[in-house]
Amino acid sequence: AADAAPLLEVRNLSMFFKGVKAVADVSIAVPAGQIRGIVGPNGSGKTTLFNVISGLYRPTAGRVLLDGRDVTAARPHALAHAGIARTFQNLRLFAALTVRDNVLVALDPTRARGTWRYLLLPVGVWRRDRALRREADALLERFGLRAFADDQPTALPYGTQRRVEIARAMAARPRLLLLDEPAAGLNGDEVRQLCDIIRSIRDVGVTVVVIEHNMGMVMSLCDHVTVFAHGAIIADGPPQDVAVSPEVIEAYLGE
Ligand code: ADP
């Protein structure tokens, strides 16, 4: 519903880099359960927005609220604990680990073991732990990755690697998932599969914010789209309304 309390709120956010206004006075409210698209030409501030939300940058001004709680510039691990997970434009998988272990190391072992001391044990011990392994395998199953559990990610097609990255992000059981251009480099079938996965994530109650250049995907997937140009929001609304906005057409023609 439009009046639902926002899960994510960004208030009057600005991020300047040595005089470059990457993001200037941007406010966004994303209700729980929404799939929000963030679109805009290259250099319009989209990734900077994600970097501020996920705690990589301290903003020049403004605040980030998660479920009403101020999480501005909190440390990335604290944000992960608060329920924010993200993927990156360039894959960041551990090449030397199997697909299962890439997911396994992102699990919170204290959930399975009930003890923080577990965090001090080497990955080899985690790997032999039945409860953790079961949880990792359940995630692999859910994202169609079971057959690749023992493969190294770099040996797999790009679309499959993207799914591993999403499975790993979901291992932290986030409430908010930030996806940075998840469809980049994927073929049509892989994009459709990705959309099904994103919808299934939303359907279990996770709010999704996705930066994406593939407009066909944005139009069919997103409940609501926010359009950036030159660090500011130039349009915001349901995808079918945004697509016909003169400001948006102008911004894209000028790219
Ligand atoms: P988008 O994700 O929409 O392509 P970005 O957020 O990456 O846009 O970039 C917005 C603007 O901020 C660009 O002009 C970019 O060069 C600048 N910018 C982004 N990150 C940095 C940084 N770490 N240092 C300096 N300038 C940056």
C-alpha cells in the first residue's frame, strides 16, 4: 500500500567528491515489500546512492533510515547485521572457493550454533558442520545452484555466477537487498530467470532496490521506478508513467 511505513528512507542525501556533486539533496522512501528500480544515465549518481546506503561512503549531508532507525554511515558489518545486503556491478565471488563455500562463509554461524566463539574457527571447520552445510545447500537449491555446489564460480556461465552472488547476499537473511546492475552481461533467458528469482525474494518479504539499465526488465519487474539524472531525481512513479515522462525521454536522448 502507498501509505505503508517505508523500510528504507533516504532523506536529503548529498554526496560530493571534491566539488563533484554525485548526489545532490535526494530523498527516497521505499515501502516494505516493494521492488524499486533505480535508473538513469551513466554518472547520474545511482551507485553512489548504493555506496552511501550500504555504508561504504559517509554522505556529505543527509540521512539513511532503515525501518525508522538511523543507520547513516554505519559500518558495513553493522548494516549487514541490521538487515542490508548488496551485490556489486562487478562480481565479487571468492574464486578459490566452491559455490557452496562462497555461500557458506556468508551464513551467520551463530544462528546455527548459538555461539559467537564459532566465528573464530577456520572455514575448514564450518565446512564440516552439518547445520551450516544444510543451510547453504537449501540456499543453493532455492536459486537453482545445487548442481554447481562443488564447482568453482569462475568455471560457470556469467548468469550462474550472478545467481551465486545473490544466494550469498541472501545468506545474511537481509530485509533489504540492493542489486547493482544484476542483468549486465546476461542473455534473454538468464534475465527472465533473474526476474523470477528477484520476485521470489520479494515474495518472502525482502524489499528489493535494483539499479538496472535493461529497461525491458525494469518495466516488467519493478513496482516503482526512480529516475536519476545529474545526481538528482527527475521522475518517480509506476514504470508505465515514468517511461513516458518528457524529462526522462530528454535525459536518455541526451546521454
Ligand atoms: P552511476 O552509478 O549513475 O553511473 P555514479 O554514482 O557512479 O553514477 O557516479 C556519479 C558521479 O560521481 C560521477 O560524476 C562520478 O564520476 C562521480 N564519482 C562517483 N564515485 C566517485 C569517487 N569515489 N570519487 C570521485 N568521484 C566519484
